Amino acid sequence: PGQHKIYVVASDGDLMEGVSYESASLAGHWQLDNLIVLYDDNHVTIDGPTAWTFTEDVPARFRAQGWQVASIDGEDVAALDRALAEAKTAGRPAPRASGSSTAAPMAVRSRARVAGGTASSTRRVVTYEVA
């Protein structure tokens, strides 16, 4: 890949879709180290709490597909900055089952606090500019 970075902002509901499995698997297989996924793991979907239909360990899925994963507090801007700095480092090594290291895409899982486990209109929105 070139010097540019591709950012994806995804939520629980997005990663429940089958196309996310296929595209994440392909990105890991192709070692797309310019791809960065910001995953908001707030346990809320359009239908309600994810506990109703979704119990998958998403970070484990990304790791199994050859991704590096960082987990942060979604409301800690400094942690987000550190995770993005790590993700933007070109050619970061990722361990493979064979023991060799290769470049890999990066998933940053953030956990934002949401009132009572459901969406809230008073939720604080953090705007972050990617340099």
C-alpha cells in the first residue's frame, strides 16, 4: 500500500454484518497495514442492546484474521491519540501463526459509556482530527 491511510468508523451493528467478516478477513490476508478501523464497542445496536443477539469477542476475531488490536476508553482522547499514532506506524509487525512477522491492519476498539446500556441523546461527542 501507499503512504495514505484509510480509516473506518464502525459500531457494534456494523460488525454484526457478514460483509464486515469478509472484508476484515481479506484485509488481514492482504496485510493492508494502511487500514485503521475505529470500532465503537458500546453494546448498542439499532434494535437495542447487543446482548439480545450478539456475544462475539470482536477483538479476538480481528486477531484471528491477522489484525493488530488496541482497546481504549472511547472517551479518553489521549488514549485515542496514542492508539492512532501506533496504528499509523508504517509496517508494524504482527505475529502470525507461523512465527513470522508481517505488516497488518489495525483495529482500535473503544468503549464509550452510554447511559443505562441504551443510546442517550445526552451522550458526549468527541471530535477528533486525524493529522
